[in-house]
Amino acid sequence: MAADDVRELLLSTTADASDPSTPLSAPDLRLLIDRLRLRSDRLHASALSFAASHRGALASSLTRAASAADSSASLESSLDSALAPLASSPDLSDLRALADRLLAARRELAERQEHLAAASTIASFAARLREARAAANPLDTAAAAAAELKPLLIDAERSGSGEDGPVVFGLLRSDWEQLVDELQVGLAKNVEECMEFAPEGGKVVVRAIPKSCSSRKQSVELSVALQALEIIDALDYGMAKIADLMMKHILVPAISNIHVAVSVEVIQEVGPEHSVSVLTIVASEGLKDNKDGLSLYSRIIDVIKFACKFICMENSKWVQSFAKLTWPRISDMVITHFLSKAVPNEASKLIEFQDVVRSTAEFENKLRSMMFLLPDRKDAKLTQFVDDVEVHFAIRKRSEILVKARNILVQYDYDNPLESGDRGDSVVDLLFLPEKCFTSKSVLLLMKLVHGALKPMRNAFTIPCKFTLPAFSVHEMDVLLLYKAIVPVQLEKHLDSISQVAAIVHNDFYHLSQEILGLAFQYHADFPIDLQKQVVFVDLAPIFSQMADVVLRRQIQLTIDTISEAIDGADGFQNTHQPQHYESAKFSIDQVVFILEKIRIMWESILPKSTYRKSMYHVLGSVFSRIARDMLLIDDMAAEETLQLQGLIHLALENISLLFLSLVDNDDGSTKFLDHDTWIQLDGTVPSLKKFRKLAELLDMSLKSITAAWESGDLVSCGFTSSEVQNFIKAIFADSPLRKECLGWIVRTPA
């Protein structure tokens, strides 16, 4: 008993009785002894009571224990007796050798028994193969024997490979395969001889037995031959030639020709085993194929009924073999010759196609009832086609639209667009800007094509159109993208030079971007709510807008580069007081004016007004900035030279007055001319023009006037820098105290 348990027997009243470290007093010890004695007596009494109540069980347990002890002693004695001889002989090699010989003898006996069984099996197989070959007449008996031998010679899990087996089994397997091949060929020939097809097509005669049966002892009835082919798993092989001939001579004429009928006749019957049946495809001018395909489907069903009854003997497995070999080709022909042609050309006629859907479903259901098609509907190729009529309709329309769009783009003459008689029709209003622009006729025809395809779809919501509408929106995008794909490549030379064609192409792209946004507003609300998110046009608008910007930026850059080349011919406007240099500078200015006037004539009548003005602002800004920079870089000017430069500036401004007038608005409708207000308006839109005009004034101003203009900020407002003014003064005025003083003022005066 633990110390804590002993203390629990004490009934101490001291405050620290619960403290384990407190020593026990003499009275406590006596009390503890008494309590321990009392508990021991109770436990002893309890043990005696348990033994008395379970005396039988305890006695039985003791008896079994004694018996087990005796058995263990006996086993130990027997084991000692058995091991005694071994203990007396330490060399166990003789015993081990004897055991090894015994095991080897047993293995050899087992191998001999296996070899004997294998030899017996091989002999049995060889005998049965000989019997199968001997029973080749009739063929069905040989086929049954070959089928019985197949699982014995062919390991299905190893695909018939016998590389790991005995050589003799390989020889037997090869012999069996040769037998099966001979049977396949013979049975297939037997089946083929039961059929007779007219060389000109359209007729088949089916006999229950081959026509040459009397002359060939090995011939069997058609049903027997098919049964034998089924037994050796060669039914498809035997049916293949018949299926091909039925397709070629019977089904192809029945499907591809509208004015034919199917005639079936049993012309001879001396018993079921000797019946002769004839199917003929006959011309019938009076027949008119219905739009729903009922006549076509009826002809096909008649042919299949004939095949099922007289060829397949209404055997479901034979029928399905015939179907597997013919149905893919039958369904393809029906789609090619009927269903694809029945797909409507207009969205409004899609509802009429439901008659074709119903008749096609009934046709396939009829074939299922005849066991020709499986009930799982995995081979419902025709039903799937008609159910996807919207897909086929959309694909057809897409092809038609893309062909028309391509012809429009390829055939349009971009070389003389402004000379066409329908120029007035090509000036169109922009949808989202209060402006007009000239576009090519091809773009107008393209948009007419798009609208013509989308408008009928408004009335197409009476049929399931979950695919048609989104597909049509994608197809219309393809039509528009066709312009992006063809025109830039077709007109590459025009786009790489300054031309009115490039300006028209810019307008085409810009107009298309506006029209695409218009499509979203015009047709989006007409679509069902659940389709509105799928039918999106606006994503395409930025693409065309960017293309328009690319074409325009290219034209602007080409113009600036061409003008820069013309300005380069002025040789920096140096020494214009000399006649030769002056003529060179004047010629350069004339070239610049000519180029500017040329692009004004091209752009003003074609580009939208806002686009035209922005483009000209950019070009003029570059031109005036370049000429002013070259003149300000002259390091020395004679008095006569300043007059010549001033004259060149005035000449340039005067000769492009029409260009200036095209860039300003005239609100009152009166004749425009270059007055003070006009120049102010132009200076605000082309900052370098103000500097260019101010340079002409500086060339005729005194030193003090120039300094005063700088101090007043007038020159700064025109775009002049401090260094430019200083260099200009140094180039015109000779060195003097006044020049130094003026230059000092300019340096000290902040810009």
C-alpha cells in the first residue's frame, strides 16, 4: 500500500495531517496498525468466500494445468529420444545428401508427368486438327471444330502470341490459323456466290444456296455459311464484299437518284432453303422527292428490309454486322445528297426544316426497330446532323458571305476611286461625329453585306438559335477582318507612298470602326437577353480605329520626310544673297509649297474635317519649325541676305494661303481671307507658325527693337529661346559695344 493510501487510514485532527512530511505520532501508529489488521481480515474473508463459491471451476483449471505439464514433459522426452542419434554423430552431410536426392527425384517425377500430359494434349490437338481438315466438307462442321480449338491454342490475354510456349504448340497454332484462313476464304466465296448483281447496277438476286452448288461439293446454304463465319469470328470478313456490292449497285442509285423506286420480288420458292429473291431499282419519272425526305428514307428502308430478311435472315448479329459495314457510308451519302442541300439559305426558313428533323428521327427509329441500328443512339449520325442545322446554316452563310466579301475587296478599283460615277454615294456620314468622309465603294458594299446578313436574324428567334446568333456575330466580324487582312497587303505600294488611296484606306478603317460601334447599338437590343453578352461587336472597333491611326501616321511621316528632303536642298538657306544659292533656296521653298498644296488637295476632299486639320497642323508645325531652325543656325548674314530670307518666308506664307484658309472656320459664311483674326487663330493651332512669321519680322528689325522684344516677352511667346536670339543677333549685327550691351540684357533677362 502506498504512503498516501496508508495516511488515508488515519483520522488525525491536526491542521497539517495532510502534509506528507509530517511525522506520525505513537497514537497514530497504533491506530494505523489496528486499521491495517482490520482490512487484512476483510480481504482474507473475501478470498475464502470467492474460492468457496467457484470451487468447481478452480479445481478444473488446476486439473488441466497438471495435465498440460505432464504432456509437455512427455514431448520433451520424445524430442530428446529423436535427437539422440544426431547428437551422437556430428557429421550430417550424409543425411543432407539423402534429402537432396529425394527432392530431385520428386521434381523429376513431376516433370515427367507434365511432359506426358503435354504430349497427350498435343496428340489430341493434332488429331482434332486432322479431323477438322477432314471435315472440311461440309464447311460448317470444319468451322465448328476450328472454333472449338481456338481457346485451346490461342491465349486471348497474350493476343495469340506463343513466343514463350513450346515450339510444337507454335506449329499447331500456325496450322490452326491456316485452317481458319482457308475457311474464311471458302465461306466468304460461298456467301458471295449466293448473290448475283447486274453489271449495269440496280439489281440484285439473292439465292438461299449458291448457283454453282450442284457443281461444288463444298458449297453450303447462305445461312449455314454465315453461321459458320460467325462461329470462327469472321462474320465481318464474309459480309465485307457483299456490303460493298450492295452499296455500289443498290444503295448508291437509290440515294443519289430522286426518280427511282424499289421493287422486291420472290421469283422462285421450292422451299425456304431454295428461295430466290430479287431487288430492283427501277426508274419512275412520276415520283417527286418530298422536301422532308420521306421518299428517300422509304427507299432506303425497303433496301435494308430486303437485306435483313433475305441476306441476314433476320438474325440480329448478322444484321448488325451488315449495318456496321454499310451505315457509315449510307449516312454520309444521305447527308451529301439530301440533308446538306436541305439546309435553308435564309434564317426565316429554319422553322421549315423541322419537318426534315422529324422525318429523319422517324427514319432512324425505324432502323432501330429493325435491329439495324443499336438502341444506344451512338450511331444517330443523321439525327445529330439535323439537330445541328443551325451550325450548318451558319457555316454555309459564313462561306457565302466571306466569298462575296473577298470578291468585293479583290475586284474593287482603288486606283481611280474619285473618278467613279458613284462618288456622291461614297461620301458618308460618320455615326458618332458630325462629319462626313469619303470611303471606298468596297467598304460600303461590305457593310451592306453585313447588315444584309444580320437583319434576317431579328426574325430568327422563333427557333432555337443559341448557336446561330453568336456564330453570326463572329462571322460578321470575320467579314470585317477580311478587309484588314486583304486591303493593306493589296495596297502596300500605295500605303508606302503619299497617295489619295492611303487616305481613303484610312477613312475605310475609321468608318468601319464607327459602323462596328453602330452594330452594337443597332442589333444588340434585338437579341434575347441571355445572348446579348455573347453577341459582342464593340471589341472589334478599337482594332480598326488603331489601323486607321497607323495608316494616317504613316502618311504624315511620309509627308514630313518628303518635305524635309526638299528643305535639305536649300543647304541650310546659307548665302542667299548670292543668286545661285538664292535660286536653290527658292526652289526648295517652291517644292515645299507644292507638296503641301498636293496633300491639301488630296486630304481636304477625302479625310474628315477634324482629321484633316489635325494632320495638317502636325505637318505644318514640322515644316515651319525645320525652316526656322535652319535659318536661325546661320552664323553670318549680310544685309542683303536678311532681305532674301525675309522674302522667302513671305513667299512661302503667301503661296500656301489656300491651305491656311482650309484650316480655319468661317462662322458667318462670308468669303475667308487671311486677316489678323485668322492669323491669331492659326498661331494658336500651329505654334511654330507664329515663330516662323516672327522670324520674318526679326530679319527687318533693329538691334534695340529685337532686345526690347525679348525683354517684353514677345519673342518668348513666339517660341524663341535665349540662345537662338543671341546667335541671331551675332549673325546679323557686327561686334560693337551696343551689341555687347544688348546681348548682356538678353542674358540677364529671364525667358
